[in-house]
Amino acid sequence: MKLLKHIFSTVKKESPILFTIVMMHFLGAVVCIGGILIDERTLMGINVWIKPFKFCISGGIYILTVGFLMTKYPYSTKKKNILNNIVSWTLLLEIGIIFYQAARGVRSHYNQDSLFDGLLFAAMGILIAINVLLMILFAFDAARLKMKVAKPVQVAIFMGWIVVIVGSWVGGQMIGQLAHNVGVADGGEGLPILNWSTVAGDLRVAHFFGLHGIQIIPLFAWMLVKKWKTTNTKQVIAVIIFGLLFSAWIAYMFYQAKQGMPLIKL
């Protein structure tokens, strides 16, 4: 809780605009909960507001993470502001499209039902592509620059960005097939809220864990440095092993989905 409070206060101080957009995402999640409770419309077997709810939470966490990590890069204030604005505004536009399509009761992703829907989906692809390019920049600079963190944490940040890029590639695989399920059409039986298929392969599993590698791996490194008093070398080795094991888990989730097997079969 103390770490979370520190992250929020740091981001609020360093980038008020980014912090405001993070809070807009979390407020959007609350609005979605209200929508779930009062709007009975469904799309592909689930309430129309579940998808924007998930993206509000996930997007808010990602933008907050970028805002905090940006303070650890040796960038100029101007460069930090530019990057923070690009990340936060592009993802705000994306969640806006997802919200708009949910309100219409139609799909936001893989929707080619009309020219308008196709253009919105294409716009989302462009917005995400911009962020993937920034992920590559962050990974490259985490490898070559001296960041304002302990060495094991910097290694974890680098590995986290690599995993996120891979997770984004999995998202590209879904775009390529215009679906996230493998073996059956999208929709149908799935886990509560997440809606990951319980009857067939679902690429969203690997996509999810990949995108959150930038939180999971650095958090592991931070806890390790704080709790395990040993040499930097041993801490770095431990972080690398954890990062590789986490990557292997994602690779297996991807393989499992491509074989048409669900994460959990019910």
C-alpha cells in the first residue's frame, strides 16, 4: 500500500495531465460497473460494458506505470512531458472508441461490419502501434542508459519491456485472424469478467500476462532488492531467472491457445 501511494503521489507531482488521464480511466471503470448493473444488453454472450471495464482498469494501470517509470529515466523534463502526453492521450482516445462502441452495442475489436466500424478499428490499431514504438524506445534506453534505480530493478524494467513487446505481438496475432479464440468462434463460455474461453484456445491469456510483465517483473525485482540483502550480481541473476520463467509461462500460454486448448476447461 505504501508503494502504491508513493507511485500515485510521484506521478501526480511529475505529470498532472497523465495523472488526470489515469484517474479518468479508473472513473470510467466505475461508470462501466454502473452500466453492468443497469444495462442488460449483451454482446457475444457478455454484458456490453464488461469489455470497456477491463480496458479501463488495464489501461489505467499501464499509463500509471509509464508515468512512474518515466521518472527513473535520465530524460530531460521536456522529453518526459512529450512521451507522457503521447502515451496518455493515445490510450485515452483508444478507450474512448471502446466506450463509444460499447454504448452502441457493437464490437470495438475486429469489427468490419461497416466502413465506419472498420475505420474505428483501424484507428485503434494506429494508436496501439504508436505505443508499441514507444515500448521499443523504453526497452532500448533501459538497456543503454543509467536509470535512477538499483541495477537489478533496471534489468527487470528492461526485461519487462521486452515481455510487453512480445505481449503486443500476440495482440497482433489476434488482429491477423480477426479473433481471439482458436478452434471456435469468439464468444461462448468463458471465465467470469475475463471471459477467457473455457472450451477452446484463447490468445488473450498470453496477451494479458505479456502486457502486465512491465509491472510484474520490476515489482519482483523491487521486493527482492528490499528483502534479500546480498550482492548485486546475485540479485541480477535472480531477476533474470524470474524474467525467463515468466516469459516461458507466456510462451506456454500462447502455445496452449494455438493448440485450441483453454487455460481452464470447465
